[in-house]
Amino acid sequence: MAIFDQSFNFSNLRKEKLVGERDGGRLVDIIEDAQAQISNGFSAPLLTAHVANGKPVYSVNSFAALLVIRKLTRNFRTLSSVKQSSRDSIVLNLILLLEESVKFRVYRLDVKSFYESIDRLKILLSAEQDLGISRASVAILRNFFNSLEQLGLAGLPRGVTLSATLAERLMRDFDSLISRDPKIYFYSRYVDDIVIVTSGFEPSSYLEKFQKMLPPGLLLNREKSKYYDAFLKDNGIKNGDEELDFSFLGYHFRVFRMKSNEKFRKVEVGISPEKINKIKRKCSLAMYSFSKKGDFSLLRDRIKLLTSNYVVRDLNTGEKIFTGIFYNYKLVNKTDQLKDLDGFLWGAIKGQRTRLSKLLRRKLSKRQVEELLSFSFARGFEGRIMYSFTPHRLGVINGVWKNV
């Protein structure tokens, strides 16, 4: 088995440039700049922030620094065996467990300000004590943290791939402690979004136990961290009635008490209310933008994108990723929400009462209205309808939603 090369030489840094990524014919100069930053520290300012979902998300300012950070991320990910489970596999396994005809308790845990609360010193000390990590990698990590200090940032910056890898490394002990608990049937963590399913026989103080297992500095969000019980014995819930409901990873789960002739619980899987509201906000923003600028082709492409599916390229791996209304929610088995979304969209386009509808009526021709009404969330999901957009066009389309 070949030994993994951790060095930050010219060849390894060049491999961090993604296919199709533009360098203006200056790749040699960029890599030389990257090696200078390895020796002298990252050029300031290292990061630029923008707001997404009400939280600051960061991007690396220079291509040279980005190559170094990608290589550093690769080193830590490879040597730490850090790998996140896929969202689809997590949700599918959870559905199968929720269907079981046993008593259980579901814990939904949320870590308060996860990235911002992470102790960088603990991560650095762990890396320094890990003999498998090269001293060059440790030195660059220290420089990275120094740059964060200069920017006045707490914890780890959201949006930077290295942050996710370091956070996963930090949470390994928590993952191990949870997984060894004999009362726990199922455990899954996707960054800071956690679901735990237990036998249901443990005391309610288990929430405090989970808090004590977290790395120092991390706290459970008490408002969002809750548990839900599913019983077998009579607890006032009639057969076929809903026992519990909760959201996780963009999905909403409704679990129903078994009827006398059933061997498994019925589990309805829909899109979470938060995601539904986000889609509606995007529809509204697209229409308001059109009412001001009058660019119908852009409105059409925005509605087309929201109601369909398309392919993007992962900026970190270069791999193609299928995304959209079906691929983001492929495990949904209750499609009423999609029809409701169609009603919201079509009501805004052809309605007459709301302020948004009135604005659109002044701008849209009859032909344009008919074209917009041809788009459907339900059809995009059920037919897995695909469209293609250039990277530049996707950037223009998504520009109006950057703060959603």
C-alpha cells in the first residue's frame, strides 16, 4: 500500500486545482505564491464573508491560499479517516428504524453555534500530538488559526472545507461515546444536526448525559434539543393516529401508531416546514426581482431551476452532483406539499389579490404567464425533470437568493 504523500510540493499543490477551474495561464506563479504563503504565513485578509441563512459564510480570497487549504484538508481527512455519511443513507436507515414495532424514544439534538464555539486550541494540540500528521501540516494549521485570530473570528469559519474536516475530527470522541451506549439503537450526526434513537427506558435526564459527552465549549441548544416517545402500550393514542413528528436533514417525519392488523408503523416523509418556507421565499424574491428589472428570461430560469433538477460540479472534488426538487428530497413519500407549492407558485402568477400578484400582472404578457404556469414542483419531482445551466448562468440565477 502506497504511503500517503503529505508534502506541499509543486506537484501536490497542482493536483488541488479542479478541472475547469480558471487560472488565467498563471498556474506556475500561483503555486509559487502558495509555497511562499506556506513559508511566511497566509496573505491578509485570508477570508471574505457573506451572509447565508442569517449566518456568516466565508470564502478564501486568493487562489494560492485556496490550494494550500485544499491540500491541508486532504491531509487531515485522509489521515484522520474523516468521512461523513451520506444524507440519503442516514435518512433511509432512520425511516427503517421508525417503522419498527417496538417502543423507542427519538432525541433531536442541536448544538448551539457549532462552528463558532469550537475550541481551536484543542484541535491544534490534538494535531501536534498526532505523530501521523506531518509537522508541515501542523505548522500550516497554526498559520491558518493565526489568520482567523487576526480577523477576530471565533471557532472555525463556515463555508471553508477545512472547517468541516477539523470539526469532524474534534467530534470523534463524542461519536464513539454515543455509539458504545447499549441503550442506543441508532445514532446519526450530520455536522451539528443529531438524531439518537434509544429503547425509551432511560431516564429523561439523558439529555444532560449527552451534553456532558460534547467537547468542551460546545453546548446543546435547549430550545431545539428535544425528545419524542413512541409507545406500544395504550397511552391515549388511538391506532392509526400520529404518535410523533419531527424534522431532520431537510425532511419532516410523521410516525403513526400501528393498527391492529399492521406489523410496522406507518412513517410519512415530507419536506421540512423550514425548507418549504425557504422555497416559497425564493419564488417570491425571483418575482419581486422581475417586477423591478423586467428580465423575463431570468425569472423563467429561476422558476425552472426551483421546480426541476440539474447538475452542478463539486468545487472540492470536481465530481458531478445531481440536485433539485427530486434529488434533494428523493425519500419523500408524501407529495401533498409539492402540490401546495404549485398552488403557491401559480397563485402568485395568476392571482389578483396579493401585492406580488398585482406587480406581476402589470409586467407579464399572457404568453409569459402561460409559460410560467407550465412549471410544476410536483411534475419536476415525479418526472425527475432535468435542465442544464452553465456555471455562469447558475451564478446569475442564484444571485437574488444569496441571503436566503
